[in-house]
Amino acid sequence: MTSSLEQALQYAHDNQSLFLDQLKDFLRIPSVSTDPAHHPDMEKAARYLVSRLEGLAFTHIQIFPTAGHPVVYGERLAAGSAPTLLVYGHYDVQPAEPLELWQTPAFDPQVRDGLLYARGASDMKGQVMAVLSALETLIHLDQLKVNIKVLFEGEEEIGSPNLDAFMREHKALLACDNALNPDAGMVYPDRPVIVYALRGLAYFELRLHGPSHDLHSGLFGGLVHNPAQVLCELIAGMHDAQGRITLPGFYDRVRPLPAEERAQLARDAMGEAFHLKQAGVSQLWGEQGYSPEERLGARPTLEVNGLLSGFTGHGSKTVLPAEAMAKISMRLVPDQDPAEVEQQLRRYLESHAPASVRWELEEMSSGPASITDLNLPATRALAAALETVWGKAPQLKREGGSIPVVASMQTILGVESVITGFGLSDDNIHAPNEHLNLANWSRGIDALVLFFTALGK
Ligand code: BES
Ligand code: MN
């Protein structure tokens, strides 16, 4: 390692508590994108990022309004022919509810046993601040030789509904060689990760309307089809006994998994016990004929995310409900088209929903899957940087979660993303007591220092 790199890592370590304070400031802003009550906090979070970029002497810093929450942009272009890296991040977070399950308040960041607890600590304000901390290190020492552009959105956790339009409008501004997307995460603390495939998402609300008003279940039960029952029957029919999804044509475009990739996934398999423990279940479930890793990363799924109908209060009420609602989403794999999947769901409902109810289907958010070429110079540079810091080559992972911008950058900008992250799979993201392992975070900052340096060579 060169002495200037050693100096940079030393600077990053010496400033760890400053970087942590900055992250805590960011985490105190409750930027919950889905909740209109938090709209002012979205502006606040965007302005916080602007002030950090100003501190790093970025140029062309702008808050771009969108039809939803604003996009923050800035750049720091080194002279010469160095490559340009577009760093993606999101400043929005998931709602903190149920609040009573948090040991300390979600937006009052606190460190316990080396873990920083707060909504967004892992997903993904910690990742955004790891990037800014690494940049601060190199900028302070005048060692940043790669061109950096940053794009921070405020709507990832609601499916990035306005980001495609923004990118289409600002293609020239966003021109770059590669993107860095640190919105993924690791499985084990001692093994870094590079993600090369993400699942897409198609999310729907299905509403069934039965009788014109709630009915007495004694006076009408046996006469009127209960929409709650119909909803359950429809949902039950969406999987067969082998755990396969029954929507017509659902698997038509799903790519078969090549044998070499199956072997690779098997080599990195976490093992059944790992999944049982993480999920807190005594038995796994899923599509027959595929391993847990294949089912998570390379096979599409359909989940019921929520159900609502009838009486759910204390005690009992004999009612035959007028309506029933379900939130249903599919995780998609490469080549599945969210618009086609909507048609498949509609065809399923057309052929299976009885005439006794009226149904409505509303699309909530959608985005296709993505798969990334691992042979990019930027990917190799990141792999080398991660290996230097962790002493282990990164696990190459197919991710079950979704980051819609990755596919959008491919199709709109023609840009491939290098995807990583320094959170862990038990960080409780989207759940109470979300936290970030600070030792791991600090290793992530080191790796980013090495990565940015290598790209500037
Ligand atoms: N950062 C996550 C996705 C993620 C988590 C990737 C862990 C890899 C490892 C992201 O913020 C997220 O939760 N995305 C949503 C997207 C949806 C709302 C379109 C998801 O996957 O549910
Ligand atoms: Mn995220």
C-alpha cells in the first residue's frame, strides 16, 4: 500500500467520531417518504445533503423538484481524463411504526454495543454517509482523482416513481462511466458482498366489493357470498402445491438458471439453519426444486403483504363484511415485465373471481429486475478494494430485494451499476430497532477510500 493511501486510511480512522456525528445528524431527520406528515422533513434531509456537498466543495449542487420528493445532485470533477463515477443514494427511509417496539426512539440515534440504532442507519443513510466520509477523506488530503457525480433521491422506499422522468430529462448531466450503488448489504460481517442481480417488483392493491353494506352474518350468511372468503380463495389459488405461482404465463419469460451459476450459488449457500434463525421460523417454504438461495435471488415470488376485511377489533361481532382488500406483490427476475405481470394477474382474476363480487386492481409501484455484468473495470476495482480491507474476496450475490434505479440506469442512461453495501442481513431494516454495525461501517469507508483511489489511477 502506498504511503498516501496509508495516510488516507489513517485520516479516516482519526475522524471516525466526526463521521459518526455527521451520520447521527442525518438520522435525526425523520425523512419518511410515504407519509405526507413528513414532507417538511424530506426537504430538510435534502438540504442536509446539500450542506454536506457544499462542505466538500462540490459544484453544480442543486435540489431538483420532482412530482414527488426532490432529487439532490452535485459533482466534483477532477481535471483530466479520469473516469466519472455516478454515486447513487436515497435519503428517504421506511416508516418507523410500530414505535412501541423500539428500545430507543427511531429518530434519536444511539450506540449500544457497537451498533448504531436508528431508522435508516443501515438502509441507507449509513451507506450514503460512508460514501461522503470516504470522499471527505480524499478531498481533505487532495487525493481525489476520479470524477464524482452524486444523485440522491427521496423516493426509493416508495418505488422511485419520479426518478425515471428525472433521469430522462437530465441525461447529459448524469453522463458517466459507471454508477456506484451502495444500497445493498452483506450476509456475514467477515465477508464483503458485490450484488450482481436484483429482483424487480410489481405491487398491487386488490379490492373486492360484495354487498352494498355490512350485513348481519346470521340473517345473510348462506345467502350472500362473503368477500373475505372470496379473497382468501383467490389468494390461495395463486400458488399450487409445488409452491409455483399459477398466474397464466407467469414463468414464460423467466430465464432458466445455468448449471455453473447454480453451482456457484450452492458454494456460497448460507445453509438452512442460517435462514431458519434469521427468519425465526421452524421450517422453510418455497418453490420445489430450487435451493433457498435460488428461491431468494433467481426465482420470482408472490407475497400477500397485507389483508383487511370485516371486524378485527376486540371481542366478536357477527358480520358479513361488504368489502375485502389485499396488498399483493411479486418479486420479479430478469426478463419479466411488470406490465405483463399486471395483465397476468388481471387474467387470473377474470377467470377465477366469481360473479358474486366486483373487483378492482390498482398498481401501486413497479420496476423490473436487473442483472449486471461482473466484468466491468469498476467492479473489479471494488472487488479488490473490498478484498484488501476484509482479507476475503467478496461474495457475488443475487439479491432478493429491489433497487429500481439499477434497471432504470441501464435502460435510460445506458449505465451499469456496481452494487454493494456495508449493512448486515440482521440489521432489522424496515423493522423496529434498525441498526448499523459501526466496525463494519468503518471498514466500508476504508474500502470506498481504496475504491475511489483505484478508479482515479
Ligand atoms: N436497500 C433496500 C434493498 C436491499 C436491502 C437490497 C438489502 C439488498 C439488501 C431498499 O431500500 C429497499 O428496501 N427497496 C424496496 C424497493 C421497493 C419499495 C420498490 C424493496 O426491496 O422492498
Ligand atoms: Mn435502501
